[in-house]
Amino acid sequence: MNRLLSMDRLAIRPDGPTLSLALGPGESLAIVGPGGSGKTRLLRTLAGFEKPQQGTLEIKGDVFLPLPLPRRTRLQSFAQQFPELGDLFATTSLWEARQTPTNELTPSLAAAAEIMPALVRTQGIVFLDGHLDRLDPWMLEAYKARLRKQAANGLSLVATTNRPDLLEGFSHLIVMRRHEARFSGTCEDLLRYGVRHELQVETQRQPGVRALVEPFEATVEETNYGLRIWAKEGQELAARLMLEGYGDVRLVVHRAPSIVEALQAIP
């Protein structure tokens, strides 16, 4: 794979865990974590603006990091500068605010204007530090669609975010805590990381169901309706066996953990 960004045993602290990861054309990386966890510092390190405290970093693609907006420039000048974004102006509130000076823009419109130069790029890596979080829901959907189009052309994205609902759209995730990378992987990997799935079984034959579940890695709790079972991913096989083997099992509800729960499970 052609790698635009490669990190080997990298960290932004001189001690603690390190991470190794490669980002190719069209791939994306979300850096997520609570405020003050080191997201911005890691992003600036990956963009080449700060030196890592451990490990090595190699960047082969062009780097774009949005700059603060020039004061009192009007949005209409952005429409003239980037005519290929005409459909974006026409379908969002950007056009309605075209005569507004940049220093009077709402946080969402200011973030949208700062990101615009990235939306016309087809190569390299775009680094966004919380910009997606500042977009309102309508603007966010329009920009996500545009970024997906750019990714199909080979543009890669690295973004910090505090919004769990954005994570599923990224190829890779890094979860930061106390300026350390505590998790690195995909969104699917995150949902498997130390988080239990919940199975609720409605049955009157609790001893038999308990005997069936015991070989699995599960925790069982009695309720008024039957049993509640917590298990690791994949253990829902036990529920399927219960449905097939016990005629009085009337209901099995499988609830997978949410991304928020998975994030909170990371120490």
C-alpha cells in the first residue's frame, strides 16, 4: 500500500505506551478523547509541526492544516475563489451569509469557511482540529459528503473530535487519555474492546438456561421475567442455543454496546 503517513512506536510523551500506524490514500484517522487528553498535540505531531517524544514519523503526502480566517473577509470571496464548491454554497446557509464578514460568522460558518480549501484538494492529507465538531448538523452532512468524494479521489483525513457519532465514518481511531494513546484500531475493534454485550432472556426454566450458559464467558442475573446475561462479543451464540434447546424461552434481546460505552471502558 502507498503510505502517506507512517508512524512507528510513536508517542507524544517520553514514557508510556506508543503506537504504530500507517495511513494510505483515501483513508481517514479520528483522534478522540476528552478535553486536555492530547488530541491537538498528537494531530500537530502527525502533521509535522511538533516532534514526537518517542518513535519516528514519515510523511509523504502534502499537508493541509486550516489557518485562521482573515478578518473582515466576506464569504462571497470564498465562493469566487472556489467556484467548484458552488453546489455547497447553494445547498447550505453559506450563501445566505455571503455578505457577512468572517469575524462576525457563527462558529459553524467560520469552521465551514476554514475547511473550504481542503474540499478542493485531491491529494495529500488534511488535518482538522475540531472543525467537524463545530459544524451544525446540516452543514456537517454536506461537508461529510464532500469529504467522502475527495477521499474517493485519494485525499486522506486526520481529525480530532469529541463526537462519538462521527467515528464510524473513519478508517482508523486513536483514543487519547492523559496525553497517551490508550487505543488504536477500527471502530469495530473499539466495540470489541473490553465491553460486554447484554442478552435478556425471558424464560421460566432458569436452572436449565443457567446450565447452558455456564460454559460461556458470561455473567447471569435473575429478573422478574427471566435472566439477564452480559457476555463478550460472540457469546450471543448462547442465546441462539437457548432458543433452539428450550421451548419456553420466549424472548432473547441482544443489545450491543454503544460507541460511547466502548470509549468510557477505555482506562
